[in-house]
Amino acid sequence: MKELDFVDIGEGITEGHIQKWLFKDGDAVKADEAVVQIETDKAVVNIPAPISGTIRINIPENSDVKVGEVLAYIGQPAELAGIVPGRRQGSEHGSAQPQPSIPVRASEPNATQPVSAHPQREVLATPGIRKLARDIGVDLSILKGTGPGGRIQESDVKAAAGSAKGQIRQAQAKMPNESYGGEIEIIPMSQPRKAIARNMEASWAIPKAVHMDIINANALYGVVERERTRAESQRGIKLGYLPFIIKATVAALKENPYFNSTYDKEKQEIILKKYYNIGLAAEAPDGLRVAVIKNADKKGVLDIAKELRELGDKVKSLTISPEEMRDSTFTISNIGSLGGGYLSFPAINYPEVAILAVHLVRDAPVVENGQIKVGKILPFSISFDHRIVDGAEAVKFGNAIMGYLQDPAFLGAL
């Protein structure tokens, strides 16, 4: 028999949320077959079975779990017979010690259930279940167990606690609250939203400034319009502005290396990165994700366009992996894809040094050869860590991006 533990998947993740069990309790599973989906700060990950056998689920769906907790046991039916569901850390050797189910009478001196005003009756529950009930304030004497012989299960205790909390929350939502002056609704934060909150707090601590400018996008618009049909007909790729913006940004980062760096506050050192992994802020159904184009300097525009579409689909379907969201060196926020925005002050993706926000390409008056005419413009904003780079360097970096996106020769060579 083996434990199925919530293992450390890296990235500093310490907790998750059981989104869905892919098998029912008592089903047969195969080794390396995904059996449960865990939502973490970064993504939804599939946890595989360590061996083949029958699965005994230890923690139900919609539960928060810590790294190291036992999610389930897998083995032969006879081995699983003595297992009682309950939260505990995984064993060092990956095998579980069954916890026998011992009936304890409510009148026994060592019984740990809360004191009840109801008449005492025999309560069938293990010490672990009794401790759980005591910790969350559930009176075992009034519960009807769903286990063999009326034995109280962990799910019975949690259901009772959830029902009580739900009634309290509903009552609070329906009655005026002195703190708010009216009806309220309490929404627990999801794992991704908790991660976003932590990252925003870290970003807010950075002493930052912003540089804004507007690019004459006539050349960019012309190249994209010219190549769009060819890309879709020959390779089935939908080509937009973003792949060209990524390539121009990488070229500008090579000329301005401090924008492709990390600041080590403890050692007071600047770590210049010689690789170019471009993060793209993307909106998922449950919050923000940053998908990463690895080694963008070594990829062509069409390859980047194809990868952008694949990563975007994964973000929307919540199937993007942690590996596809880690190790970014510089992030771009494509605000224009949302259909609006002119200028903004984007939050730096900690621990990076800067972030570029690009806005909607739109018609506007532009000056070319001393003549005013209607053309295409692309507003952009650069937020930067003022400890590492100064305003003059931000202007140079912005001008480099602008220069590449206004250069027909550069754009045509891509």
C-alpha cells in the first residue's frame, strides 16, 4: 500500500485546493494515471497514482490541503480495510499505517467530543474524528454517522460544520451589518487570487516609476496586414501585433540589459540575465496568469505567434502547467487585447525589474515629413524599479522599442 501525498511541486507552493477527484472511492487505478486535480497558486496540476490498486480517498473535493498531507491511499482492498479518513502528514517511507476504528462511548473519561446539552448516547468515532469535531466546534452526540454501524466519518463532521457556517453566512448576508450598512456577501479567495494578492504586495514594495510614450505604428500595421493572410493560409497561424512587439522588446533588452535583471536586496547585487524569457500577462477565468515564451530571442515571429495561441488556450482552459509559467525575465501586459486603454501604470511582476504595457493600436493624427495625417499609433507604458534603473535609462529603453517598431527594415527582417 502507498500513500498519495500532496508533494512539493516547487515555486514556493505550500498549499492547494482539491478541485476534482478523477476517480471515486474504491475505484481501481493504474500507476502513473492522474487521479486528482489540485488547484495551486500557479495552475491546476494533476497528481498521478504511485502504484496500481484500489484508491481510498482521504480528503474530499473542495478541501484546502498543505504540502505533505495524505490525499489518498492506494493498495489492495484488504490493506485498505483499516484506514480511517483523516488529515495527517505523509510518512517518510511512503506507506501508511492503518488507523483502526475504535468505538468510544460518550461516557468514557477520555472521550474528547464537545459537551452537549442533548441526552448522551453511544457515539462511534475514532479519537482523530473526535479531535476534529472538538477543533471545529461540532457536537458529535447529535450527528448520525454514515459509516458502518453508524460510525461517524470525517465527512459527517465537515458536512455539519459547513452547514452551520453556511447558515451563519446566509443570516449575515441577509441582515444589515453595522460595519457595512446593508446586506453583504462573503466570498472566499481562490488559490490563484491569494497568489495575486501576495505578488501585488511584493510589487507594491518596489520603489517604482513609470515612463509613457506613443509609437507611430504605421510600419507595424502595414507589415502585420501584409503578412496576416499568408501566415494563416500557409501555416494556419493567426498573426497579430504582439509577436513583433516581443521581438522588438528582446532587441531593446539586449541594448539595455538592466531591464532584463533581478535585484538581490539581501546581497545588494544586480543579477543580469543573459537569456530572454518573455512573460505575457493573461486573464484566466479565475484570475491573472503569466505565460512564458522561453528563449524568445531564438524564435521567429510565426513560431512566437503559434506559441502565444497555444499558451492562451491553456490559460483559458486552466490547463497551463507551472513549467509554462516560470522563469520569466521580463513581462509584457497586452492591455490592447482587452479592447481599450490609452496609458497605464502596470504592476511589476516581482522579482523582475520592469514591465511593459502595450495598448490598443488605433487611428490618430500623426506627423510624417512635416505633414499631419491620420495614421496608426501604439501607446505604451514602462514601469521600472527605480533602485536599479533611472528615468533616463527608461527613456532609452522605450526609445529602443519605439525605434524597432517604427523601422520597416527591422520588421520586414522578422
